[in-house]
Amino acid sequence: MGTSGNQFKNAPVVGRLMAALIEAVKNGHDHDRHPLRYRCPHSGNTVDLGSFSRRRQVNEESSCTCSARA
């Protein structure tokens, strides 16, 4: 859908992140107040899913090709 395949390899990771987020919220986690942190199974690194939150602070230095300023 518009990515010309350049995001194809990201799909499994995004699926895992979304599954973790959905499962946490289904079990009562308040992601808006306490953004979920996901631990990557292979690297052990942690991803702060608050970075993708709808309530994240807008980066004023960004070209902002999104509708965040609308």
C-alpha cells in the first residue's frame, strides 16, 4: 500500500510490537499514562513504544509531513 516494498522487512517487527501493545491494553495496561516498553527477543534491546504515541510531543524541528500540526 504505497511503500513499494521498502518496508517489507519491517512487517514482522511491527506485528510483534502491535501484538504486545494490544495484549497489554486488553489486560488493563494504560498505554497513554504509562507507555509500553517492548523487549526485543533476539537482541534484548528495549523499544519505548511511547515514541509512537498519539500523545507524544511534536518535534518543532521536523518537516512534519504528517497532520500533527493541523
